[in-house]
Amino acid sequence: MGAISRHELQKEIRQQVVHKRELTNSSEAEIDEQLLSLVEEEVFERTRDLHLGISEKKLLVDSVFNSLRRLDILEPLLKDPDITEIMINGPENIFVEKNGRSQKVQLSFESREHLEDMIQRIVSRVNRSVNEAQPIVDARLSDGSRVNVVLNPIALRGPLVTIRKFPENPLTMQQLVQMNSITQQAADFLEKVVRAKYNLFICGGTGSGKTTFLNVLSNFIPSHERIITIEDSAELKLSNVVNLAQMETRNANTEGLGEIPMKALIKTSLRMRPERIIVGEVRGEEALDMLQAMNTGHEGSMSTGHANSIKDMLSRLETMVLMAAPLPLEAIRKQIASSLDIMVFLSRFRDGTRKVVEISEVLGYDTNDIILNCLYTFREEGEGSMGKVIGALQPTGNTLQNVMKLKQNLGKQEIELKQYPVTGL
């Protein structure tokens, strides 16, 4: 480009476009169309005497437009279907997770201010704010991707942004079976218990696919039921449910007012005639309200939580309930045991794959502990080429003890006794 660099040219064009454009009350689509036209005019005018090809001019147009209306240099990363996570550690360090592996990309923001401008565009679109007084915020993009932002003074070397992408077309259970994340038999079993209104809890570590799996299971819910979803940032996409009410928590404003926590939303949902309640993830005292909802007529409800195993998740639930009320430990364990029916544990393996590694039934409470009945467990058989983990989710030989809901909601004709770990029908 001669004496002027591409970054300098892009900056000059952006400044000219900002100077020329007029704010209108048009729709988002109309604003995009007007701005794109203005960017194209400015690019072709500014590069008239430069020896640039059509593809270079198109790249320049896209770069300027993305910096003004989209997510700037991140836009190509967001459109890449193989990228599942984008991690920004300050303006010059951008990493992505691609095919289960983390790697640095050769991209950087012009300055810290440029990155902060993009952050403000993200959070303002979902009516949230982030600043030095409130340096941490959760938000989402228009496509449902989850965003976490941490600013100065918490972030020492520049703003930290983590974007968890979700596929444009949500995964199906059949795709998970094809990916060897779960076996067909276990998938069919989970479909039966979801339709039969068993209360399910999905747990696993960070990045194990809990939200994705919850979304997959929700597709088994009969379409005529009324469903309430409650999340910190709305991520679930229930495509088959018609009578769907979605709620999202709200952070406090700069004066510390206006916060609406998940606990309040769960209580409100009970007055909205839900047939099932789906809680995106429990992290604190809202666990008590979720368990009470599951135990008071809202059968078939589902939720997720972070843990290293199913037993660890039960311990975490005890701690969360104690945060809400100083109840005796025995009473808490009885409440958990009577509320939950099936627990599913997911794990992310060393090769980057995500798999279901355990499905257990919660039998009840006895002698100071919650009794689990493991129905399926993952058995690793070794490693293949490129370190690929070989193994599958296998039935343990134990059978489902609580078959009452299957009898009530599905009927005996839908259960093949030899195919599923079910007896007593």
C-alpha cells in the first residue's frame, strides 16, 4: 500500500465514516445497510490511487464495518464453526479453542481503548454495564454466545474477555452418538426418563458440555408442555417447545440497586404455572429453591452444576443449600435425595473430546448419606492414533429402581426390558 500501512488506512477510513454518518431511528438492519454503503464509498474513494485488488478492498470494507458495528477483528473467529471458545488476555493476546485445543492467533487490537470500546458495545446491547466500579460482567451475543468480561483494576494486563460459542444449529442427541459422546442405548434411556418427567441434574467440569447437553435433553420434552427457563445469561435454545417462557437474571446498577438474582426468578416461576423448570446452572443459595421446586409438583425439571464427580456435586449442593438456610445436614440430604431422580456426569478428556462418563439414579437417603445407583459408566480401553481416547459408556448391570414415573407417564408398551436397565414393569 505504499507509504501508508493497512492499519493506518483502516483507521483513517473509520474516522471519516464516523464523522460523516448520521444517527437515525432506523432499525438495526437499516443502520447496517446505510453504514455499509458509507464504508464502501469511503474505501473506494480513499483507495482510488492505490493499487489494490477487489479482494483487498473487500477485506478493508469488512474490517472497517466490523470495527464499527460488529466485533472488529473477532468477527472472522466468530464465524469459524470449528472455533468453540475465544479468549482475550489484553489487546495483544488472543487465543481460541479449535477442535478441543487452545492456540494463539495472529490478531491484535489497535489499543486497549479499541478493545474496551468493543466490550462496551457487547454489554450495552443486553442492557448491562461494566466499568471500574463494576469490573466483572456476564453478557451474551446476538447468536447466544456467552461472554464474560473482567476489567481493570481486577485485570492487571488489560481487559479479559472470554466468549463461549454455541453452534448456530444446536446439536442433537443423534449427533452426540455419532461423535461417540454417548451410546445409542444410553441416549434412548435418557430420552425415556426425560419424557417420563424424572428430575435430572447434569454436572461436570468447566468446558465439559453441560449446557449443550442440557439443551439436547430439553428437545425430548413434549412440545405441548409449558416450560420456564432461568439463566444468568440466556443460552438455551428449546426449538420444540411452543409454550416457553425465558427469564434472565439482572445485575445491580452502579448504585448497587436493581439486582434480580436467580433465587428470585425461581420463586417467581412457581407462580407462572410451569410444568417443568429448567435452571441453567446453580452456583449458590438458589439451589434450595430449585430443589423445593422439583419436590413440589414440577416434575421433569432440570439443572446443571460444576463438579468433579456426581458425589462431589451432591456435596456442593449441600454447601449451596447451607448458604440459603442453616438447616441440619440430614434434612438437606433428605431434600436432595427426594428432589433428584437421575444425575448425569460429563467430562472433557485429554484429547479434547467431551463425553458422558456416568449416569446414576438417586435412590434416597440412608445412614447419613445419599444412596446412588450407577446405571452407566464410561470404560476407557486405551488410546488410538493422535492420542484419541478409545472407550464407551457401558451399562453396569444395575437396574433402575424407581419405575413409578415410567409407569405413570409412558406406559409399559414403550419400555423394552432387555434394551434398558429397567425392571419391575
